[in-house]
Amino acid sequence: MFKKEIQKDILEQKTLEFSSLRSNKENLSQSELLRYEQLKKELNRERVTLSKDIFSLDKKINAEKATLLLKINKKNKQEKTIEEIKNSDSLELDINEKTNNINSLKEIVIEKKAAKEEYSVELFELVNLKADLKKILKHQKKLFTLTIEKVVKDIEDNNVKITKKEINIEALEEKLKNRLDLIKIIDGVFEKDKNIENDFSFVIKNLNVFYGEKQALFDININIPKNKVISIIGPSGCGKSTFLRTLNRINDEISVFSAEGEILLDGEYDIYKLRSIKNKNDKIEITELRTKIGMIFQQPNPFPMSIAKNVSYGPKINGIKNKAILNELIESSLKDAALWDEVSSNLNALGTSLSGGQQQRLCIARTIANKPEILLMDEPTSALDPIAASKIEDLILKLKKDYTIIIVTHSMQQAARVSDYTAFFYEGELIEFDKTQKIFSNPKEKRTDDYIRGKFG
Ligand code: ADP
Ligand code: MG
């Protein structure tokens, strides 16, 4: 009834491999990352199976223990009965009484016969009575022996059954112990990283994207690590913006747009099916999704309202009315976006009155105010002067502590400066994804090498 038992040594080997991949997670190649992800999944699945086993074993052991107890009670009862029968004088008395009766009848018959008295009828009855009593006596003796034999046999049988039960329970308990040991091995390796489930902001599988007949992205498979900066590079028209916009579903607005494949937010929520892959009843709203995944565009686009209102716009829409909370959010978001010092004295000024770089940081503050997990940035500095751009870059490095940031950039220097990982797209395909340092020093693919050396693009 249980799944084929997993070998302890195999499990230990897997957890060791998993641990070592994790400890070196900063430097994993894409294939190692996939292996890491696969191991994590396998270990998780194994853990689920083990818990199920443990649960049903525990239930089974309790049931076995209960029947064993019943049997022991029955056996005790039968032992008592056999003692009772052996010690009981009532049956003995009965038999003795009847034996005495027969004997006295016998004497009376002998007497009467000897006296030859004419009590023929009486004599006849007496003889019959004697015979009946003999019969009853014989029957009672037989019954007595049978009862004792049966009880003895029952007890012997039960003893066999009880030992069998005891062995059965021992075996089950052994199995249970084995499962508990195995689960401890898995928990041991998971213990080190409580956020194991959330190592990836996005797990993307076989993503194909179309604008009508035209395919813009081809079979993209990529895992986006959490709280890292990921650069998307590649020549114009290769699908960078399409990829980014597919991640928070703003491409839905385009009527000819369609996407196939799976995009899992936090490795769990299918953003196109809008539900958890772990629990189909666990749903996510598209508005919630967009709150979790903020987006910054190439052209800063503050709303035509005050700086303060730009920032509080999202929280207000999400139902926050308390002025103190809103003011606190405005201040903390502007501070996080490294804009507070420049605007705190004039929060009522129009957002659009700020410089380009400030406007972009205002847009970042506005996005941060919604408490997102992920920030998507589509060439956020390409409309800015170098000083304003470098302020945004500094900000990105500061923000990655709290957010996963995916940034599309045309600037190779920018990708090298700000990102931990770099994905190179070419003609709608993901050519290479690796640590930024690896991509820029020793890429695997020739096309990546050509692109970063400026041979095309
Ligand atoms: P990138 O951001 O790398 O420059 P895009 O994602 O903008 O590339 O474009 C990828 C491909 O998809 C291009 O061939 C482009 O013409 C096409 N494309 C982008 N947006 C649309 C759209 N709204 N309708 C049709 N085709 C589009
Ligand atoms: Mg683009």
C-alpha cells in the first residue's frame, strides 16, 4: 500500500547535492540552477509522500493496537472462564447430585425387587428415571469437557493471533520510524533555508508569445532568482519588452497578443491561469498580481497631480484612507526611491514639474508604495542624462535587498554594473542566461560573445 520505499542513501545523496548547489547558488550555471530546482521539487515531493505515509502508518498502528487490546481482553476473559469452570462447584454438585440420585434410585429398585412387592408401575418409572439421569449425566460430562477444550483451543489460537498482531505492529512501527528518519533528513536540509519555496520570483516554462500570426518569443525557459537584479539584453526587436510585459500581463491590452506556456510567480502562482499550482482553489486576482509586479517604463510617466498624490495613488485605490498611514507611506516610499531629500519641502508640487531623473524616481516611489515583490524596468534610464541614470543605478542596487528587479537595458555597461544575472535574447529566443560576470567574461554561446563585443546590435 505504500510507495516503494526511498533508499536512505539515495535521499542523503540528493540532500547533499542540493546543499552544495545551494551553497554555491551565486555561481550556478543555468543547467545547475535547473538541477537545483528539480532537486528541490523532488525533495518536496518526497517529503509530502513521507508525511502521507507517516499519517497512514500511524493510523494503522493505532487500529492494530486497538484490535490487539480487544484480543488481549478476550483472552483474559477466556482464561477467567476456564478457571471459573475448573473451580466452579455448581457443575460438580450437579453431577454429584445426579450420581447420588442414580445410586439411591438403584438402591430403591434393588430393595423393591428384593421385596418383590407389586409396585410394577412405580418400578417401571424408577428404572426409566434412572436411565434418564444416566443420560443427562453423560451429556453433562461431555459438555463440560467440550467447553474446557474449546476455551483452551481459543486461547491457543488467540495467542498465535496476538503474537502475529504484535509482530505486525512492530513492523509498522519500524516503517514509521524509517519514514520519520527520512523526513528528518529532508527537513534538515530545508531548515537551513526556510524560504526554500520562494527562491524564484518567476519560474517560466516553454513560454511562446505571439502577436497574431507573428511569433515574438520562442520557447523561453528561465528561472528568475529572488532579490537579484536580472538584466535583459539583446538587439532591438528581439523581444525584450515583450518578455517583460508578458510577466505582469500588461500585454493583455493588445488584442492580437497571446501567450502559451507557464509563468509561475513565486514558483507557485500561474499568472495566466491565476491560481496556485499547488492548490487549485488558491486563486490570485489580476489586480493583486499587478500590485505584486510593479513596472517602470522608459519614459517617466508621473500622473498630472502632486508628488504626494502620485505616491499615494495606488494605496488609496487599494482602500487605504487613513491620512497618517498615507503620509507615512509617501515619506517611506520617497525615501526608498532616493527622492525624499530633494522633494520633502514641496510635496504639493506637480510630479510633472520635476526633472526627468526625478520623475523616474517618483515613478519608482509610486510603484514601491504598492509594496510589490518584483520591479520590472524597461530601459528605465535610456531617456535620462548620465548623472540621473547613475542615480537610478545606485537606487537599483539599494532596492535589490527587498525586490527582484528585472531590467531591460541597451547598455552593456549598465548590465555589468547593476545586475547579478544577465539574459541574452536574440530574435525572440533566450540564447543564454547566466551570472552577469560569466556572460561578460566567458559566455558559452558565440552569439552572446559577438553581441557583447559589439559585433551586431
Ligand atoms: P525589444 O523590446 O527587444 O526591442 P519587442 O518586444 O518590443 O522587442 O518586439 C519584439 C517583436 O514583437 C518585434 O518584432 C516587434 O515588431 C513585435 N511587436 C512588439 N509589439 C507588438 C505589437 N503590439 N503588435 C505586433 N507586434 C509587436
Ligand atoms: Mg523594447
